[in-house]
Amino acid sequence: MKDQGQATAAKQAGIGMTGILVSVTLHALLVAAVFWGWQSAEPPKRQVSPKYVQAKLVQLKPKSQKKPAAKPKPKIIDLTKKKREQQRKKAEQEKKRKLAKQKAERDKKAREKKAREKKAKEKAAREKAAKEKAAREKAAKEKAAKQKAARERELQRQLDAEMEAERKAMELQQQAEEDEQYSQSYSAIIAQKVENYWSRPGSARKGMQCVLRISLVPTGRVVNVTVVKSSGNAAFDRSAENAVRRAEEFPELKQLPLAVFERNFRQFTLTFNPKDLRL
């Protein structure tokens, strides 16, 4: 630093001297120019005292010198730090690469999962639609089968009902015929026996008749008798009732089936019209 200061001072001193020499040279040239002009001019009419130029030493200020640019200090490179930085950057890049790869794999898996779920949903929807269709077809078939079976059952029921009605009609007809036969035959027996026990009243006349209701039990015994249609002659009606009570029992009825007895002789109606009535 000291040598540098000395060099700067010497340089400034040199600059000062140069300035002085320049100033002196300029003044000398000026004097010479004046003198040369004076010699070449016409001689003056009067003597003019010469003018003297006084030289003055002017010290020129040295121009500001730019400070020399400082030499760049040598850059010290820390290889270890640089290597660590490179490793850090490399690790970051590797980490970014892994993260990007992981993200790409996740996205791929997500897309694949979404595609599988979509396929599964579509498959489930198709299977559901197929099941629903099959169920509807099955239900329709079952309904049709049930309706057909119901129609067949109804038809069979109607046929059975008609056959049963025909059977019952035949049975009723047969039963009516049998009952009519029983009624006629046993009614004749009862009427004959009542007539045998009848005592004619004095007021009886030809053509008189009354209707009697006789209550019987399966053994044929009489439990009650009433006149349901009078002959118009009280004595004739009473004589008819008394004849039934004297008959008391009709054992022939024991031979009848119980159902025939219940239908025809539990409450038996007898039209009493004696054959031996005279005027």
C-alpha cells in the first residue's frame, strides 16, 4: 500500500510539471506571434512602448483518475459443499421423479379401478335387468298358469256342481218317488187303522172330511193330534181326533228307514174322509 501511494504521488508530480511546461510553451508562442505581427506591420507613426506579457505559472489540477478496478478475488470452491448440493439436487430430482411415478401409478390404478367399477356396475345392471326380465317372465308365466288352473278348476267345479246337482236331483226324484210310495202305502195303513177306531157321530154327513196333523215317534206311537182344517162340524172333527188317539200306535212305521220316517211321518198330515159315510 505504501509503494502504491508513492507511485501515485510521483505520478501526480509528473502531471504538475507537464502542466507547467505546457503553460510556458503557450506563452512563448503567444509572444512570438505578437512579435511577428509587429514586425510585419507598417512602422508606427509614433513610438509605442512595447507591451510586455507577464507569464504566470498556472498549476493544472490533475484530472481525477479512475480508481483501478479491484482485482477479483480468487473464488474458493468448496468441493464438498458443491458435491453435497449436487447430491441434494439429485435427491430432490429423484424424489420428484418417484413422486411423479407414484402419482402416475396412483392415477393409473384409479383409472383402472374406475374402469373396473364401471364394468362391474354395467355387468350388475345387465344381470339385474336380466333377472328382473326373467322374474317378470316367470311371474307372467306363473300368473298365466294360475289363471289357467283357476279357469280349469272353475270349469271342473261347474262340471262337478252340475253333476252333483244332477245326482242330487236324481236322488231327490228317486227319494220323492220312494217317499211317495212309502207315504201312499203307510198313509193308507194309518188311515185304515184310524177309520177302524172311528165312532161316527150323529151329525156326520156324506162328504165330510177334515185334515189332521199327527205327531209320531219312530216307533209309530202317537204323541199329539190336532185339526188343521175343520170339516165345519165340530163333532165330526172331535170324532176324528179321538179315533187317532184310540189307535195310539202304528207299529208298521218301525220298518221305515229313519230318514224316510223323519221326512214323511214325524209330522204326518192325514186327510180323514171315512168311506162308510151315508146321507
